[in-house]
Amino acid sequence: MHWMDGFWGGGFMMIFWLIIIIAGIAILVKWLTEKSSSSTKEESALDILKKRYVRGAINKEQFERMKKEIM
């Protein structure tokens, strides 16, 4: 009897390796998309300062003073 005959032969092994390959591709795609989205999430100090001013957390004088310190 050949070792590829029976339960581990042909069809089952092909399906097993196909699942492994698809899972690997899915993990790679997920890793790449998370990596690219994390680099775009970083905000500059000026962006954060502008958001604080728009929300009303700081007034115009504080905004101008902090902006000068950042630049």
C-alpha cells in the first residue's frame, strides 16, 4: 500500500495545505493593513493643539502661546 493512499492521501492533504495557505495569506494581509493604518494615526503636536482649541479646551491666547512654543 502506498503512503498517500487512504485517509491522509490525495484530497485530504490538498484541502489541509489549501487551508494553511489561505490562513497564512489572511494573517499577512491583516498584519500589513494594521501596520499601514497605525502609521497614519500619528498626529503632530500642532494637530492636537488645533483640536483642543476647536473643542474649547484652551482659549486663543493659550493656543497662540503654545503654537509659538511648538514651532
